[in-house]
Amino acid sequence: MNASSYRWVIVAAGGLLGCLAIGAMFSLPVFLLPISRDTGWSVTGISSAMTIGFLAMALASMVWGTLSDRWGPRIIVLTGSVILTASLALASRATSLVEFQLVFGLVVGGATAAIFAPMMACVTGWFDTRRSLAVSLVSAGMGMAPMTMSPLAAWLVSVYDWRTSMLIIAALAAAIMIPVSFLVRSPPVEERESTIASGDEGPRSGMTVAQAVRSPQFIVLLLTNFFCCATHSGPIFHTVSYAVSCGIPLIAAVSIYSVEGLAGMGGRVAFGLLGDRFGAKRILVIGLLIQAFGALAYVFVRELSAFYAVAALFGFIYAGVMPLYAVLARENFPQRMMGTVIGGTAMAGSLGMATGPVAGGLIYDTFATYSWLYIGAWGIGIGAFLIAMTFRPFPKAQPAFAQAA
């Protein structure tokens, strides 16, 4: 298979690996109440495992991304897949809250980071044209997790106990992720060389990693991604529990997750295409503003139909903006450091995601309501919008032939 065709295999592999990895990690919101009822552990304590997971993702993202720049993506995603499935199995056997927090949080979170940044960086290297669409499709594959893994987790926990259910998910992840990892390949050398020759790297071709991570463009991308993810992390993690607290049955509440995921798939592709046409920064800024008010809308819903409506809007927007960070990274930094740059933005996003689970748990345990969680998310979302407004792309480079002329 030639490179032009195989690049779509890379896209499919990235989407599938991301779906399984993200889905396995995000099965915890579905297991939250069953684990609490079975073990007596507090909702805050169990939610903290997710917070630890996002912190571990943050710490590991830039490391995995840098290693993928050096060794290639295949060995990194394979290693991450093995560690992820083994740690899920160990977490299902945990006998104490601290053990569960460390195994599920620290190890599962760190392993999940080995999938996202290396695969996103790999995909940007395979595509000189239709890059935004390719990145959006990988992101859409990852966005299928709420539509596939979450309903599966809900069905499993309705038939089995949470420990057996988590072990089954670990086995499924191993059976799919490990073989698929072998399909991942580094971008062809000729593709990278043609990119440099065409002037796509521009005057930044001599940029060092140290210069990149100190640049205002990189710092603004990090801050925007942090506040963006902090905006939607709480609503994503706690909406199932919020719906249950409103009297909606668990299976129906999980379906809200599925609606959010389905809308998110459309949002990822739509925002990628809109970014190609109108500019990634412009679409990102607009999306961040709408996301803030989407989070706030949850305060006013109590019925299942209203949950569906808000979830559709919120999922479409928050999922839609996420591919744009990788597009902006590739537009402003050389391909040879994409693993590091995207790993850095993923690090910031993971830190933002870490705030929601524990904050929501503390708010619910303290006030017996989730309203303040969604109001706080709105305020953080406005912050993300304002920070994104300050992003200034590097000047566009002229192609090499134009410079010679």
C-alpha cells in the first residue's frame, strides 16, 4: 500500500486506539456510584482517582510526545497499550481507596497519555493536504468513546459487579489495542523532506525545542487548552451523576453521555472543516465562548429531554474545538517537534481536566447539588475565550521558490 493510501490507515488506527484508551479511562464516571455503594468509599475519593489520572496524563504527555519524536510512534503506543490494559486489570482488584487511586489514576492516566500526543503528532506528519480533516477524524474516533465504551460499561455493571466489569473492559482493550499498535508507522521520510522543501516549515525550520516552548504562541496555546479543558471536565465527569440525582435512571443517564458523544463526533469534523475555511484561531475563539454558556445551561435542566438538548450542544462545541489545537500547533511549529509541542498542549489540557472531577465531588459532597459546578465552569470558560483572543500566529512563510525569485 502506498503512502497516500496508508495515511488513512494511520487515521483509522489513531481513532480506534484513542477510542479504547479514552473510553477505558472514562468508564470511571459510569462506575462511580456502583463503586461507592460496594466499597463505602466517598464519591470525592473515587473522583480523585480521575483527578490523579489527569495529573498523570499531564506529567506523561510531554514525555511520551518527546520520546515519539525520538523513537517513532509505534513503540510508544504499543507500550502505552500494554501498560493501560494491565493497570485496568489491577485496578479492578484494588482492596483500598488509596490503592485504587494510585493504580487507576497514576498508571492508567500515564498510559493513556502514550496514545494521544504521539498519534496526533504522527497524523500531522502524514498529511500535507487535508490535514485538518485527518486530525478531526482521529479526534472523532476518540470521541466515539462515550457512544461505545460508556454504554458498554453501563450494561456490564448492570449484569456484573464493577470489578468484573472493569476486568472485561481491560481484556477488550488488550485484544484490540495491542494488535492495532503494530499498524502505526512513522511518516515517510520523503513526506517530511517535501514539507521542508516547500517552505512549509518557514523561518522556524531552525527553531529549537527550547525556543518553541518559550514562545508566546506555545504559552498561549497551553493556557487556552488548560482553561478550555477545565471548563468541560466537571460537566463531562459529573453529568451522569447529576442526572441520576435528578431522578433519571442510570441507563438513561448514561445515554446522555452517548448523545454528547454523537454530537461531539459531528462537532470535531465540522470544526475542522470550518477551521480550514475560516481559520483555526477564529473558529476556536467562537467555540470557546459558546462552550462557556453551554456549561451554564446545565444549571437549568432537570428532565431527560432537556439533558439531551444541552448535551447535544455542549458535546458538539467542546469536542469541536479540541482538534484545532493540533492544527494551530502544526501551523506554527516544525513537524520534527510535533510530539513535544502537542504533548505540551495535552499536558495543559490534562491539568485542566484534573480540576473537574475532584471539584465536582467536593461541591456535591458539600452542597448536595451540582449547580455551583456548572456556574464555575461558565466563569472558567469565559477565561479560556479571553486568553484565546490573545493568540498571535507566527508570520506565514513564503515558499522556497518564491524566496529564490
